[in-house]
Amino acid sequence: MPYIRLSNPAICIDCGGYMKKGRGAFWDAGTVTCVKCAKKRGMAEIDEDEEAILDRLEEQINGKVERIK
């Protein structure tokens, strides 16, 4: 399951909790699982490489870094 940052609000498929835009979650086949539920189920947490990619994408979106051509 890839770790994502939500671009829209979502409901956790496991606990039914509401997650606001910008929160971290795990995405799988069109469903979203909150980090708390993912930890309970023993899913892998985000690794350093994934975090670096997400940070770079966020910087590009916010205009802090030139887009790669």
C-alpha cells in the first residue's frame, strides 16, 4: 500500500474516521486507510525514499522548486 498525502478529504475504510485534506494515509485500490489503522494492522510505515519523493512533489506544487524538464 503506498503512502499518500490526501488532496481531498476522505473516510478511512477501517474505522470510518474523517481525514482532512493534506493528512497522510495509505491508498489501495481506491480505498484509503488512516495511519492509525494501518499501524494497528501492521502495515509498513513510510520509508525515507518515499518521504523524500513526497517532499519534492510538495515543493514543486508550492512553486519552491523548478519543475524537472
